[in-house]
Amino acid sequence: MSELEFTLEEDGSYTIGNKSYISKDEVYGDYECADRGLLLPLFSEYTWPLEVRAFLYFMGLLYCFLGVAIIADIFMGSIEKITSKTRKVYLTSEKEDEPEVIEVRIWSDAVANLTLMALGSSAPEILLSIIEIIGNDFRAGDLGPGTIVGSAAFNLFVISAVCVMFIPKGEIRRIKDIKVFAVTTVFSVVAYLWLLIIVVAVSPGRVEVWEAVVTLVMFPSLVLIAWLAEKNFFGVPNKTDTSKQIELGNFQPADKFLRERQYFRDGRLDRDGLVAFIKEVKNYPGLTDEDAAVLAASKLVESQSHSRMWYRVGAVRSMTGGRKTQPQLSYKLKEGVDTYLHSVYSAMNEHPEAPTVGEVPQVQPHKNAIVDFHSASCAVMENIGKFQVAICRTGRMDNRVSVRVETIDGTATVDQDYIGINEILTFEANEREKFIDVEIINDNQWEPDEEFFLKISLLMDPEKREGVQLGRISIMEITILNDDEPGIVMFQKRGFLVKESIGNAVIPVVRKNGADGEITVKWRTIDKSAVSGRDFTGGEGLLTFKHTETLQNIEIPIIDDMTPEKDEHFEVELFDPEGGAKLGQINRTAVTITNDDDFNSFLSNMMQMTNANVHALQVHHETYLGQIKDALNVNGGDIENATCMDYILHFLTFGWKIIFALVPPPGILGGWLCFFVSLGVIGLLTAIVGDLASIFGCLVGLKDGVTAITFVALGTSLPDTFASKAAAVQEKYADNAVGNVTGSNSVNVFLGLGLPWLIAAIVHAVREEDFIVQKGNLGFSVGLFTGLSILCIGILLARRFFGFFGKAELGGPPVPRYASGIVMMSLWMVYVLFSSFQQYDYFGKP
């Protein structure tokens, strides 16, 4: 090959052979940093002040980080669609003709985590490295490798520290699949040691084709070995055979299933699970069917196993004001579920087609004093003069409470038949009963029996209303009689009809033809087609009518087994009256328990609403319509639960959402079309991020390597930080919080450096040139990170095996927990500072 003549002119231009070239300095002149981008700047910024350009590029960088996070959300939706494919497994069941059918995922957890899911979280870093090399005419740059190593450092040190420190007080999280974690951890260390060997030892300052091939081949090797570890091909089996659990749908022992109240097995909605859920919560008033469906959906989502990708999507949506991946409870629901998420429910009362059992006040005896009358009615002689009415206090007893007592006319009128009352009654602390005097006017004129009412009400002063509430009997009927007989006792009716879902059947017993003195009467239940203990809670009891009282109730609990059955009945009998009273004509009554004819309709309604809520929470969209609707509306259309911050973030990211809503939704072609289109969009946006970062760093005097390990690594890793924190708090195990960090770091090297280096090495081999990779800065950064990562992994292992730390990777006693987190944070700061010093030759030129 003949050598070409090279001539350098005085103006900086030069000639090679017969071709003339203009120097870069002559083209750009004083136009600083204009040559650093592949796509930017789009137009001339020559006259703009340097400070303004730096500020705009910085803001553009932050805004593009949000864009990358949003398109990565869609990208992960396609991955979720792809990896969620299932196959049916048939198991034997108690019913011979109906085998139990379960669905299990086709994708192995380890394979999915290390391939598509790792690619989903690491795509920006990987594509940035590839684009930088291609844009630099296949020459190695500092931004791509710096971002790969800087992101790995942030993931391992900072995310681990956050997860260790922010576990709820007194709780711990251990890595469950320790074998897979061990494999990915070893590979993460080997990956960076291999980089160090390539750059510093084997072929210093250059990368050969075979070295790049080995780097890339380590990726499928990691996936294969992790899969073998997951399937327990290595050594001693786990205490719980996780491979069988995965194959059969992650079943749990029955006692644990009941202890943890997992109403929806494997996170799937079924009739039996929903019935069990209703049984647990139906006794609490105040919610509509829609509220109950939200609670059921929340329980469903809670009972499902989630991937790290699910938490990352949730973190991104929280950062951008999008639809949340978990059900959002309104203020009313949150108020009722502080101690237990599903401890309030009365949809059986509220539903228009469901049986009505009446409005039951929500009594809170541990918080409030309960004040009411002892009886709902009483009868007195017209010539009695004054008599006393008892007002009782139950519940909280350590406070001083006041209520107002007043009379209300019935057929008897104030000042003609009785003396009106309107006064405040005060209970001192620990005072259980008070009496109020009622005076009857005897006018010596014949008249029929008349009645008026006593009413208890709370005071108007808000301070006086605190710590007190009315009981069930806040109004008492007083009947003025003309005789003084003890009376007769009997049931009001010969039969009562109650719904199976009523809770308690209330059977009224009346006292007639006199109400003088205190009397008692016994009662008992008699089994018929309804049996005590199966259909109702029967037994015997004693009713007491105090002087002048004319009505008492027998309450019998009805057992709702939530299964369709024929109408059943039992009887209640009165016997052995004392105190001079006699039994009336109706001393036995029948109680018929009717099946809830509309229960199936109600349950079907609940199933549909719960399914709709769960469907709305899936991380991907099936249609363009759903995707565009979520993009247009704050919080994905859930306006009621949108916060002020949601509106701000939605406004800031609205442009990105509209643009990316045009990407084909994952519901088309099984998610693969969305996968490739969104990957291409991430590549384009990553190229812009690379230009913004490089130009910004140039404008503020930062080298690409420093910009990469700080701004770019931080921007691409923040969603992972929030996702890991959420997983650490909500999951029972630490696998999704820190267990996947080492695997992601390994994939970053194998794909983020192995693939672009292989492409560049092949191109340079064709050109008969060496692919140069400067060993100084990269070798120092990789070596420093490798050493610090071994120390960090050692801390995690020590936390797992030593009781001082709680024998868990995350959480544990406060002092060692925070000490571990601070040390890990310090490792990241050491890495950033020393790597930056090396970039500026503080340790000597490489």
C-alpha cells in the first residue's frame, strides 16, 4: 500500500493525497463544545451565554431522564406481557370429574430476571455505550463505560444502603433464593475482574476480538448457570423445595395459608376466596360495593408475587403522575384500614340488590364513652307523680362526658300530661349510671293511654362531643297507663323472617296490660330444620323488665355460611315468668332463615368490579385506547386519589406521555412489537441523553468520565432506587430489593461493554487496526469498584450470618442497620471521589 502525502497548511487545514480537509478548530472557532454531540446541537447556539447554555442542557438532561423512564415503563410492559405467558397444569381434586386446573408461568424467574427484565432496567446504559462507539466511528469513549461502571456502583452501594436502612422498625428481610444470588454475585465480581484483566494485563490499551467474544459469551453462561441453580442442580436442596413450588404455582401449607389470611390463592380471584373475604369483613359498616371491590383488588395485588420490574414500573409512575400499580384507597377507606387493610366492610347492607339488615352504628368503645337508655320503652301510671329513668354509660370510662336529655311530644303533650325536660346530664369519670326525674301530671280526667318520648343527644360544642357517642337506644318511649298490674309477657308475632346475612336476629318481647314492678322471663331456642351451631347460635337466657319497662329484645346470632340452601327455621320459647307476670297468648315464635336469593347476583357483581380494578392495575395496556387514556389523564384517570404532586408531575411529563402513547401497546402480537419499537425509541432518546450529558459536562468543565459516573449514572438509576425501596418494604424477602442488583450489574458488563466492544473490534480488525481502549482511567475505575464491591458484598454476607445484624441482609437492630447503610454510602462516595481524581490526573498520568 503506497503512502499518501500529508501537507499541513498555516491556517490549520491539511491535505492528504489529493484531498483537502478543514481543521475542527477552524470550523467551530470559539463555538465551545459544539463538536461533542452526535445529534446536538440542532441549531446554532454561538451567541448564547455559556451559563445559559449550561443551564438549558442540564434541564434538558433531567427532562430526558424522565422521558427515558416513561418509555422504559412501556418497554417493561411489553416484557411483562411476554414473560407472563402461562401453561395449564391439571391436578387431581376431590371431585372425580373436575380436576383442579392451575396456570404456571412458562418463563423461569431466573431466566426472565437476567434476560428481558435486566435488559429492561439496563437498556439506557447498554444503548448509550453502543451508540457512543458507533457515533465515534467505532472508537472507544469515556461516557458509555463510565456510565456502566458508575451505574453498577450506585446500584450496589447506594441501593443496598437504602434497602438496609429503610426496612420498617423491628423487621428483617432475607434473600430467599441464595443459590441464584451466589451465582450472580460471583459473576458480577468476575465480570469486572475480567474487564481489568483485558484492559490492563492481557492486551494493555486495546481490546481484541476474542476478548470481546468471551465477554459477550459470559452473558448466556450466567443465565444458564443461574437457571441450573434455580432448578437445584448444585448440591444440597433448599429447606423448602422452591423448584416444586414454582412448578406447581407457589403453593403454601394450609396452616400458613389460613394464618396469613391469603384469601386469593396465587393472587387469583375465585369465588371461594371472595366468599371468605366477605365473611371476614362483612360485619363492619360504612362502605359501598365499589369500596369493597377496591379492597378486594388490593388484597389480590398484595397476595400476588411481584417481580423487580413491577416495582420499577410503580416507581416510574409515581415519579411521573401516572396510574399507580397498587390500588389507592380513598381517605374514607384509609381511615378504616389503619390496623388491618380489610377490617371495614358493609356492602351487604349498601348493595341495592343485597338483603338489607339495617343501619348499625359503628361503636368504638375503646375510644368513646357510649351513652344510651337501659330500655327502649316504659309505661307508668298516670298518678305516679315523679319517677326515675336510668341512663347508662359503657365503653370508655376514664373521661368526663355530658349529653343533653329532652322530651318530645307524642299523643301526650307537655304541660298537660307531663312536665317537659331539657337539661344537660354529666357523667364523671368511672360513673356508669345516672337517673333523671320525669313527672307525670294527673288531671283526674279519663283518657286513653298516651305516650311521649325522651331523647338523648350530643352537645353542640365540638369539644364536648369528643370522647362520647350515642348508643343504640337514644330515644325512649314513655306510655302513661291507667292500671298498676305487672302485666303479661309475650312475643309480638308468631313468626319472624330473617335473611341469612342479617348477622343477629332481633326478636322483640312485649309486656302488656300493666308495667308495675320488676319481672323476669326465661327463653330458649328449639332446633327444627335449622340447627344450633350450624345455622344459628342458640341456647337459653333471661329477660328482665324493670319497673315501667314494656319492651325487651332477644338477639340470636345467625350463621351465614355463604352457600345456597333451602329456607330453614327454628323456634324460640318463653317460659317460667317471675315477679307476678304471666305468659301471654304468643309464648312461642318461629324464626325462618331465608336463603339470600340475590347473593349470587351480588357476588357476581363483586367479582366483576374486583376484576375490573385488578385489570386497571396491570403494568401494560392491551389497546391504544387504554394507553392514550392513561397518557391524557393524571393518575391514569383516578382523579379522586390524585395528589397535587401528581398534577405537577403529570403536567411536566405530559409531552413525553403523548408521544410515547403512539408506541404499539403490548397487547398487540404478544408484546414483541412493543418490545422492539420501544427499544428503538429508548435508543434514540439515549443518543440525545449522551449528547446532552457530554455537552453539559464540557460546558461546566467536567470530563465525560466524571459526568458518566455522577449525573448520567444517577439519572438512569433513580427509578431502580425507588423500586428497590418499595420492594424491600413490601416483600417478605430481599430478592427483589437487592438480590437482583448483582445480576443487573453483570448484564451491564456483558451486554453494555461486550456487545459494543465486539462490534468495534470486528470493524477495526477489518480495517487492520487495533481497537484502542485507554487503560488508565477505565482500569482504575474498574479496579476500585471491584475492590469496594467485594467489601460491600462481604457486609451483606456478614449481615446474613451474624446475629448481631439480625441474621438478614436487610433491616435488623437499629444501630448495626444504620451503621451498615452509612458504610455502604461511604463506599459509593469513595468510588466517585477517587475515580474523579483519577480523571483529572491527581494520582499521576496513566
